[in-house]
Amino acid sequence: MFLGPALILTFLVSAVCGEWREGSSFLWLGCLVFLAGIACRALPGGHQKKMQLGDGFLLVTILWLLMCVIGALPYLTCGILRPVDAFFESCSGFTTTGATLFASPRILPHGILFWRAMTGWLGGIGTLLIAITLMPALGLNGQRLNTPDNYGPVLEKITQKMIASIRRISLIYLGLTLAGAAALTISGLSLYNGLIHSMSAVSTCGFSRYSDGIGHFQGPAPALIICIIMIISGMNWFLFLRRPRNGLRGFLKSSEIRLYGFFLGAAAILIAADLLLQTPAGAHRNDPHVGSAALDALFHAASFLTTTGFAGTRYDLWPSFSQSILLVLMFCGACTASAGGGLKLARVSILLKLIRHGVSTRLHSNFFETVQMNGQGLPSDTVSGAATMPFLFFIALFSGTFLLTFGNVSLSEAFNASAACLCNTGHAFGAIAESGAFMSFGGVSKCVLSLLMLGGRLELYAIVILLTPGYWTQGR
């Protein structure tokens, strides 16, 4: 039902901007979607049966597909995109990927641009809303909230007073969005630009009104504000619930947050040093000063680590060393319980500890130690799941690359496009670094990329389970 009010809100934005023709499409679509939602809620519930875990996978997948289909309708009714292209753009928003088909988004109507940012914003908060409120309401107990929208290897009990918890997260999400919009407006952006870019930063979607991204804005203030928003958005949002009174000390007790800070700081320092030593003039804001290099390094490190995908400059012209760091950050991804994509840093932490555990075991035959996070031992199935996910991830990556090459796409471009969509970054390297690069792909290739975006958002397990024949035969 929340899509209906969102469409009506977009109509109001179009009306304020004087775009009545496009706005009318949002109005009647919003009314239809809202009425359809009311009708669905009014349907008789029938026999109340407690859902199985596998049903949760199916439910979330269907809901996400339904949101993508509804989100594609405005692009169709306004005559801007064809069906496959509209679904791709909508899927990119709701999965917070930010891959776009528009080479010059600024020529689009204000309503369409606002709706594009809205899909990403709703996709970000929806990642939390579906897992925390919908699953328990349908019979899945709180211990299993980490699937299918897998918020990490371990989701500690935050199931008490769930409604209050989700309200707090929603208020923080909305408050951060409005605060970001206000700060960007004060920094010199228009209220409209400030709002849509704040929405894209908070949701880690990365949609921009301009083909050159944040680099379009003059001065360091907009980039610095958006960088701060991205860093906050990439954190584990459940920490806002668990330790609201402990301040910074409470956050630093989380090993994932410490790893997050280490990756971000180390990457920014290394990239800044590389830019100052190797980058030719003109590749970072036409300014060789340390401050400019440091801001560009921190901004893009945050953009790729949180998988937001905002670009502040032509990072594809940077030295290979800097680009390789961004690639590693993109694969590692943000913290669990955030709207970011990638493997997630909790899994990376577990994998690193597994490697250390394996080395210690071979050096000392009597060595025994459980893998721990935050001072607590992890169950074997949790460790196994964290170790399995990278295999699924890279199988999906290489499968997507292989399928795209059938569409007469070069190997490097196919790999970059697959990585950008699977990691939910929306940008990568080479031609994929440019706005609108995905328009050159064929219809079948766009469907493959859309599936990769959904797989990245649902963290692949949902897709794999639904493709397993045993799921459809066992107990059905």
C-alpha cells in the first residue's frame, strides 16, 4: 500500500513543477495501486497456517518483483521507456543499485526524476521493513529474521517491541534524509536537488540528476555532506536500536563497525596518496592540492564500500592501483543490516578469521578455537553460511558475465556490468563508469542484469532456493 501514497506524492511534486501531463499519470496510478492494496487487505484470510521458512523466501521475492513491476509503470505511462527498459530502471531503484539507462537524466521531467529517487529510497527502507515487520506477522519467528533478506550471519534478538523498533528505524531513516536535504540546500543546491540526492545517498542507491554525478556541483561542501550521509547509511542500522545511549563507544564495540572504519580509512589514505603521486592533472577536480585528493579519495571509497555508486569525478581515469582498491571495496560491501550490497563486511570478517584459524591449525596440531564476533562464538552453521556465500556470489558473477557475452558484449564490459549489478553499486569501470551505459545492452542482457540486481538484494539464497526442485515438492 505504501507505493500508492508514494505515487501520489510524486504527483504533487509534478504539480508544483507545472508538469500536469506527467503528474496525471502518477495520480491515477497511485489511486489504483492504493485501492488495490486496500482490496487485498480486505480479502478473507482463510485458514491461518504458520508459514515455513521457505515460504518466506518466496514471499519476499514475489513482493520485490511486484514492487519492480509497479515501479516500472510510470516510465511506461509517460512514454519514456519500453517495458524491458522500464523494469530494469525500476529494479535498479528498488534494489538500490542505481544503474541507469539515461545518459542525460537532467532532461527528464521533475516527476520522473523524483520517482526514480523514490524507488531507491523505498527500496532502502523496505529492506528493513519487510524483514522486521512482515515476516513475524506471517508466522516466521524472530530467530529467522536474517532470511531471506539476510542481514548477516547473526541477527541478535531485536524482536521485542518490533513495531517500536521499526518506527525508530523509520524515523532515523526519514530524519537523516531530511537533514541531508537541508544541509545540501544550505550548501547551495536547490531544494529539489538536495532532496533527491539526499534520498539517493541515504538509501545507498546513487541516482543523480546529472550525468557527471556529484561532480556537477561546485565546491567541496555537497560532496562532503553526501559522503557523511553515505558513511552513516553504510553502518549496521540495528546498532541504532541496540545501543542508542552508549554513543560512539557502543558502535566501536562492534567488530564489523571497526572493520568498516578500517577499510574506509585505509582505502582513503592509499587512494589519496596514489592520486597525489600518479594522477595526471585534470583527473581529480583539476586541483592537485592535498585537500582535493583527500576528499575525492574519501568520497569514492565511501561510495564504493557502501555500494552507493555516486561519482564525484572521473575515477575511471585514476591509476590502476586506485581503481583496484575501489573494486575490492565494491565486492566487500557495506555492513549487515544496511541497504548496501556486496558480500557484507561481517562475512568478510568471518572469512578472514577462518583463514587465520586454518593457518593456526596447521601450525599447531592441538590448536582449537571457535570463530568469534563481538566476543561470542559463532555456531557452525553460521560460519558455514558465511563461507558459502562468496562461492554463490562469484558463481553468479561469472554466470552473468558468461550470459552477457552471448549478447556480443566484450568480456571486460560484461564482467563490469555483472559486478555493478550483483554488488548493487550501479557503477564499475570502463564503459560502465559512464551514465546511461546500460542502454547499449540488449533486452535479454537487461533481463540478466535485472536478475543479478535482485539476486544481490536478496543475497542469492532466495533465488537459489526457489530454483531448487526440492523446494516445490517438499510438503506441497
